[in-house]
Amino acid sequence: MVKIFDTLKGELVDFEPIEKNHVRMYVCGPTIYNLIHVGNARPMIVFDAFRRFLEYIGYKVTMVQNFTDIDDKIINKANEEGVPFEEIAERYIVEYWKDSYNLRIRAANYHPKTSNYVSEIIEFIEDLINKGFAYESAGDVYFDVSKFEKYGELSHRNPEDMISGARIEISDKKKNPLDFTLWKAAKEGEPYWESPWGKGRPGWHIECSVMSNCLLGDTFDIHAGGNDLVFPHHENEKAQSEARHGKTFAKYWMHNGMIRFSGEKMSKSIGNIWLVRELVKVYDADTIKTYILSKHYRTPLDFTEEGLNAQKKSVKRVNDSLKRVEEKYNSHVPYIPKSDYMKEKIKEFIEYLSLDFNTPKAIALIFDLVNELNKAFDENNEQRVLEAYHLIRNEFGPILGIFELPTKEEKELKTEELMNLLIDVRNALRKEKNFQLSDYVRDTLKDIGIILKDTPDGTKYEIQ
């Protein structure tokens, strides 16, 4: 039985999906106005791995992760550059996919954008108004928190204590300071859509309710994201969704802890953001992911260069051990059926992940297996070598998205990077008039079937 910590109940609970053997989950995605940072990457890594685990133990998983492409930050950036907001959004969606690929994170089943669901958002808001849960005020529309008795249930807060709390938008248009925006009247220079309340655009919270409703149904299994979203974002999602449908919105709520730098929450306002784009230039995906997964997903994670460097050494040791086996068998490591030893280790691994997704213990088990693999290799214990190798490479690694064999595309990319480097070296040698060495590079490549061609557009290569 899988147990997870449910934020709503505030305790470990047995996980039982609504539909047998099918898990539907929604993970809040990024607001796409800039490159993603490691704070964005933690839920991406954690919930991609959790999804892989659920699939490994037999569940079909339908996963949705949205892109917020209507937001003040996007609009402000578009106005600064003098371009449509769509151009900013599309630019950073492309960059998101580059970073996601470099981290070897699988795409969700659906990646909806807010801008594609505006008509559904308007319909959702109209229903809330008709049912008495929302009201229009000078072109804005607000959710009336006083009409929803369970408000504060997810974040375990008393609404009366929240009024003076942080992140509450104060406005003379509201009946109550806690009432939150469903629809914003358009301001000068902003994109807008026509609505029954005039020209405007959706508020932030409404988008996830609508997209999850359209793609996963009125009630789904897991809503996930960073714990900074519990209030107000997820609290507001829950309120407006349950107000409209009269049903439970999400059966379970999972939240990962924040990433901190030098003990502080990572924030652009204090300038300690580590962009994934820069991080992967120094640390490979396995290092970044094992560093994040080596800490329990619900706890804060102190992100330090010292910690990453230590993790890099540990990851290299794993990869070196796996390559040692692959080199012995010339990259054709023999398949072996699951032995009793392997079955026992798999059972142990699943037990760790079944108890609130305890990845630190699961990763510790992988490192223990590396010790056993190296010992067996030195003792010529082929059976144990193959058992440990297959457990790491073909069982445990893929579940967590680490220590996987490179894809064909990644191999081709490495080849291209190597060729570009060799071409740069040859060109530098020619510039220094060291033709003996430059010709040696060209002739040696030719001997192995790679032809260099000097063209007006630079040196090109062709693999024969």
C-alpha cells in the first residue's frame, strides 16, 4: 500500500485512486516569463519521479502540468520589449523544453496554456456568479470567500486570522479583503478578451481549476506543487472548484518543500537564483537530480555549491562503476532473470518509495549496490555484478529518472559537440601555421570515416 502525506488532512494517508489502476494528477507549472531556476526544477524532478514510480508499480498515470502564459510579469516584459505577450510566452516555453530535456524530465500527458482556455474560464466564472459565489465590481469579478464555508481548510488557517496576512490583495472593489480575483478589467496597454463584464483577462487562480477540470474531470486524484502555493493559490483553486461543482476538487494534495540558498528561500528579489540553464553547464542531470532527491521532498533543501560538488563525486562513482561493467561486455551486458536477491532488493526499494516517497533511502540503496557491484567485480563474482548492474541501470535508475543510458539523440549531440571541438582545434592549429598537426587531425578523422570539408561557410564534416 502506498502512503503519502496529504496536506489537506495533515497526515500520512493510504493512497487509493478514484479509478482503480488509473491515477490522474495535476502539477502546477511555471509562469513563463524567464528561464526556469532550481526552485522551479524541484517539483518538476520530484513529481516526474513520483509518476514514474506509480507507473512502475502498475498504475496508468495521466499527468497535467500547465504553463501560465497570462500574467503581469509576462505582460510587463512584453511591454518592455515592445512585443506581443504571446511572443514572450512562446519564447520561454521553448526554453523550458530545453531545460526539461537537459534534466531528462519526461513531458506530462498534457501541457495546457491559460490563453487556450479563456472561453472555458469565462463560463466557469459565470457559473460561480449564478450560484452566488462570485460578484462583479467595476469590471473585475471576485470570489466571495464568505459564501464558501470550508475556506482555509487546505492551508489550516482561520479566515478571520488571514485578513492581515501576507499576499492578500486589498481593494476598495472587494466586499471582503480575502475575496480573490477571478477576472481582471483590462488596463491600458494590456492584452484583453471580451467578456460579459467588459474587456479583461483571467486572474491567476482560476486557470488551474479550469484546465484540471477540462482535462482530468471535476474530481481527480492528486494536486501537487511547491508548498509556497498552498496559500493562496491552491486554497483558492479548491474553493472556487468545489463551489462550482459541489464535489471534492482533489482527493490528495502533495507539496514539496522550498529550495533555500545559504539558508534563505530562493527568491529573485534577493538575487540568489540559480538558473537551470547555467547549472547544467557545470553539473550533469544525474548530479542535480540525485542532489534534490537525496533530501525528502517535503523538507526544505539547502542548495549549495559544496553540496553539489560532493554529489557530483558520488554520481561519478556510480557511473564509473556502471561503465566498468559495460566495457567488460563491450556494451552488451548479458540479461539475467530476476534472482531472489534482486527481488528482495526491489521489494526494499518499493517499500521506501511507498512510504511517502522516501527517495533519500531509495538513493542510499543505489549507492549500497554500487559498493556491492565493485566488490563483486574485484572478486570475479559475475552473478552479483550483473544483479547489481541491472538493478541500478534497468530498475531503480529509470524509476527516479537517474543513471539511465543515453538516448540516441544524446549520443548524436555528444558526437556533434566533439566534432565541433575537433574542428575548432584544427582551425586554431592552421591559424598558427602548424599544418603538420592540423593535417594529422584531418587525416586521422578520414581514416575512421569522417571527412572534413573546408567551405566558404566554415569547416563541415560528413560521416561516411
